[in-house]
Amino acid sequence: MNIVVEKQPKCVATLRVEIPAEKVSGQRAEILRGYASKARVPGFRPGKAPASVVEKRFQKEITEELNGSLFNEAFDEALKQESLKVIDFGVPENVTTTPEGGLSFSSKLTLAPEVQLPDYKGITVTVPPAALPDEEVNKQLTALQERFADFKDIEGRAAAAGDFAIIDYTSTVEGKPTEEFLGKSAGYIAGREGFWVRLDEQAFLPGFALQLEGLNVGDSKEISIVLPEDFALSGIAGKEIVFATTLKELKEAVLPELNDELAAKLLPGKTIEDIKTIIRDNMGQERQRKIDDQKVNQIVEYFKPTVRPKWMTAEAYAQLPGSIRVRELRYRVTQRHAALQTDHDLLARLHCAVGDAGLVGRHPTQVIRQCTDRRDHLQGVAVGLHNHRIGVRLQQGVECPQMGG
């Protein structure tokens, strides 16, 4: 396989690949054998059709699989041969089959810039204590109790903060039913029957639930609130909406005790002390992650220049697009930061290129098992560029081609 990489300014390179005929034919034959062993062709038993018949019937699929396999192999070889840090491999172009049966193609690569990391170890940063406050753990335990709460009717008193109200309601805007005013469906905003809402300031819509205080079962009330300017339904954003509301039932939550019986419902075989340990460990890791991010953010902010930094040559600075200077610096600092102890820690915080978009709650070994070598490499390069897209910019500059997604 002949591989040539032509590097150009502004983080771009052209990859040119020539694949010999014997490799193409060998790989095609291997793919064909796989199809022939399983293919269902009319007139033949499964897996018994002649290879020539299978190849003709599945020619398009075989060619697509062959090209995809050869492209990926070429990309992998280019990474190893040229020691490249590639953000995006682009789309193969100028795909040509030679008279001898070989294959050639080219592709535009987007490369990560080379940045020399300045000395940051003496910088002072301000972060909260690493110790996890007991009240944060207690909030999580209460949330678990609420998941298994029972509800009993409240009798003999009016609704109060913390109660659960079951209501019927309809809404109007400027005297018209909300959906008539909008000219389209308004979903839950238009009205509901048997709707549960907790009497809490932030429940349902801010300012709504607490206006139910003092009502008795069977009472009706018009509740008016002003929707925020950024409300999802733009046609009523910033407008006053009136809810004609009737309190149908009033209930209070009865929380279960924090004991081993509750723990068994959450995780069979675990005690409540086990549950507390799991919660504390998970929250401690998340707290430490946020502290690590704060350290990196403050270090990057410290080095945010309005002119070329002294630690970078003019030539190197001119080559760096403005929007990725801070992101690459952030990546380098994050890579070196002592809090990120192992590659497992790093991988567990990425969005893997294969499988699910999110990795929360999954063990790093599951991530590693799903990733190919090339995808692992791509994720290692892209972490700083992906995780902090909303970070500060060093200055305006020419953009690198944007990575897909």
C-alpha cells in the first residue's frame, strides 16, 4: 500500500493512497466467501450457490464493503506511518480502479495543530474543597426515598407547600383558548385533567404551584403567570397566561424509612450502608471531575492572550485558527493534569464513536471493548476540541474546517 500525505497550511493535509491489485483481489475474495457461505439465492440451498452467482447478485454490497474496509485500513496505516493527529479524515474522493485491478483514492484531512504547552504548574487556582458535604449526600438519599413514596389523602386542611395537588385546568391567552391564540397545538400548556403537581416554586411553571396554596379540594381559581421570554412556544413567550384551575384531590407523600428493605428495592443484595457508600463514591467522583474542570478553565483563562503569547513563535501562532487555540491548549492541560490519572478515566468521559452517544454509568472497559484502534486515536485527539466548544476564544482567526456532528 503506497501512502503519501501532503501537508498544507491551516491544519489541512491531502492523503493519497494506492492499493495494489493483489491486496484488492484478496480482500474481495475473502468478503465474497463470507457472502457465499450465508447467501440465500433462489434455486440453491442456503450457502450452496456458486461464488460467481453470489458475486453477480450481491455485486453492489460486496464492492461497498470492500471499499469501506480498504479505506479504513488505509486511514489506519496513514496514522501509523505519518504519526498524524487527525481530527477528521474527510470523504474519500477520486476513487479509481486501475487496469490491473488496484485501487487509488485521495482524501482531505483535518489535522490537530501542534501547540507547545507553557509552564502552568505555578498558577494559583481557586476551587471548592474536595470533601463532599453531608447535606449533598442526604439530598440524594431523600430523592431515593421519594421514588418509593406512598401517597395518602389530605383531609381537614387546605393545600400547603410540599403537598401534591391533582388538578384539572384549561388555559387562555388574551381571552382566547391558548391553542386558538397560537393557531396550533399547545400540548400540556392548553390543559389537562388529573394533572399531578407538587406545591413547589419550580414545579410545572415557575410561580404556578404556590398559587394553589390555601385551596381546599373542590375549589377553583384562576392562576395567572407571565411566561419567560425564552419559552419554548415562541407565540406565547413573554405573555400572560391564565389557567382556570380546579383542585380535585390533595395528597401528601409518605416516605419509606432508610433501611435495608428500601436498599433491597434499589439494588437486591445491598444494605442501606452499601447504598450510602455507592452514592458518596459516585458523587465524590463527579465533584472531583468538576473541580478538575475548574482548574483547567482557570489555567486556560490565565493564558488567554490578546496578542501572541511569548511562549509561542510567530510562525506557530499564525498557523493556529483562533477558535481552536484555546481548545487545543485546554486539551494539552487536561491531558497532563494529575487528576486525570489513567487512560480509563479519560475514555470514560468521552462520547465513543461507536455505540451510544453517552457513557454515563458505563465502565471504561466497556468503552475500550467497543472502540477500534483508529477510533480510540480519534477520540484522544478530539477530546479537547469537543468538550469545550463553548469555551473562550483567544482571538478572531481563520477557522479550520469543522468536524462533523
